[in-house]
Amino acid sequence: MTRFAPRGSPADYDEWEALGCEGWSFDEVLPYLKRLEADADFGDQPWHGDRGPMPVSRYLDLELTEIAAAGLEGLKAAGFPTVEDHNRPGAVGAGRMPMSSRNGIRVTPADSYLPGDMSTNLSIRPEAHVADIVFEGTRARGVRLVDGAVIEAGWVVLCAGTYGSPPILMRSGIGPADHLRSVEVPVRVDLPGVGANLADHPGVDIDCGFRGPARTAPILHVLATFHSDGRSGDEAPDLMLWLTDPRGDPPIFEIDVGLLKPHSRGTVRLRSADPAEPPRIELPNLRNPSDVERLGEGYRRALEVAARPEIRRLCAEPLPSEPRNADELRALIRANCYSNPHVVGTCSMGPRPDDDAVVDASGRVHGTERLSIVDASIMPSVPSGFTHIPTIMIAERLSEEIAKIA
């Protein structure tokens, strides 16, 4: 199993700073991106690290399968410039996907950050589900588990993720006051942004009709990024095409179309105050018409690539029919859209709670003391890469800051 390591565009992080998150511009987060990685291919470049715990590789010593190589050639023939390193600042185009794996095996943060003999000051309690945060006034002093046990702490850091951190906050009385009252949770801090701003990378795919052999391992990937019509080249690319070595039973070769900078937003809400009951999640689901239009643009571009002779000579099955008009294309996109999922944003970072910010630029929850969040939920917008590496970067940066003040 692999994990993908595109970190996104510098414009993504500069956007965070423009939203009021001081200290989160690309130049300021780059040292932490470099610190976490050991890039096997470009570690000597100034935007990469070569001694960090997370390996990054494009498997340049391995040949692509015949159909994947044809896909890359088809992308180039369709006008995509060649990209050797998708994590080079400003890179837009087609090339191999950077992956945080070794010998085809995914390397997790647990693999890379924890010593094998567990000689660490970290205590792990498996299956210890958190009910809520224990407070004295607005000062966090620990967490309460579902079995009633309380774990005391001088500083509480939530790392439950985009779907997990908001419910813990809301069960603790921190969130939109009207919603908390509706599920009979006493309001401690009225923070309207808790559970709001859920952003994702929606996608659709095209089966290219390949019915040949699959690759066993490692599965290699090709990524192409580009800007939708009218989007400035100074902005982050907002569309991607993602091609993967044939896999599955029977093996198929697809082009996945992804919207990297969506405008639609969803929510996470409690069903009740019972921690055993899962939250109610409403994905963005293309609420904003612009997202449908841009995904449609990406779909047409993918069809163009899939129809290239480099690909068709290897594919026995026909391509899907091209939509006859804009309405048919919109209907196709809405009917076939899925979540990648690269979900972020439900405890968004920002300076003002009135603007739906949940944490400040240091990850501290507004209106509370000694309570922080360190996970993908604090990203104010989803990066134009994948969320794996940016989330580790957030942890690198904020763990350093919390250590100074805790």
C-alpha cells in the first residue's frame, strides 16, 4: 500500500497567511516540509530535505507498465509539460507521483517517528475513546473517556482528525451554540466554526477500456496538474488527472479527475451528546456551481487524453460517449462524483471566531486555555496537493510551538 506525497503549491500556504494565519506562508512552512522528508530523488534541492523521517520516492529506477507509460506519453501529447518533481515550487504538468513509501510498502508516521522498541515517553491506550474534554472554567485539564476514566493533562492536544476533533469539541460544549442546545449540550464557548468549512477533493473517473495484465507491486502512479480556464498561473493549480498502473480484478486503467481547489463546503454535526453515536457528516457534494463546471472541464480534458492513440492502441474496450452538451456533462459530473477523500477544515485556523475560525495561528482553540488542535481539521483551505504531507508538516511546526509554551 502506498501513500502519496505531493505537498501542494506555494500559493496554497500563502493563501493561509492571506486569510490571517500569520507564520503559515510557504517560505515559513518550508523548513518544516524539509525537516520531515528524506527525498530519494531530489533531496539535494533547496526545497527538499534528505535526512527526515518520512521517505519520498518516485521509483525512478522502475519502469512504468506499458499502459501507464502510454498514459504519460498521451498526457505530453495532449499538451501537458513534463514535471520531474511535483513538489518543486511552481511545478504544473505531468510526471511521476511522489510517494511516501519504501520498496512499495507504505511508511506511516508511526513507522517513521516512533522507535521500534517504543523507548519513548508516549503512552498509547488502544480503544480508549474520548467522550469529552474536562475543564475548569475555560481551562482544559484533561479528557474523559467513554468508560468515565479521566486522563489529567497540563495541556490537551486534539489530533482526532477532520471528522473526529469537531465532535469532541462539541460534546465538550465548544461549538455553534444553537446546534449544541439542539442536542442538549450545555454551551461553554460559542464557536460557530466548529464542524463547518468541511473541504474535500471531489473527483470523477474514466475507464480507458484496458483489459490487460495488472502490476503486482509496487503500484506506480502518474499525476498531471493544470489550471482551469480563466484561473491565473500565479494561483495554485485547481485540477488534476491521476493515472495508476492497472490493478483490480479484472485489472482496469482509469484516469481520475480531481478538483484540487473546490469552493463547496460541508459540515460535521452531532446526532446527540452520546459519544457512541457517530457524527452526521454532510460532504460538500458540489454545492457550488463553479465546482461542477471545473470538474466538467477536467473530465473533457481527461477524455481527450484517453482518446490519444498512445492509449487507444492498448485498450480493447471503447471509451464512454462524450456528453452532447453542457447540461448532459453537468448531470454526468453530479451523478458520478465521489470523495477522494482529502477532507480538511472543520476546525479552521484564523484570527477571528466571528469569521468561523476555531483555532489561532498557533493551533490554540479560541476562547479556551491550554487546548490545541493539531490535525488536518485546522487547514483553512484544502491544498492543491494531497493532505498527507501537509498534515505532518502541521504536526512538526505546532509540536515545536506547544513544547515552548506548555
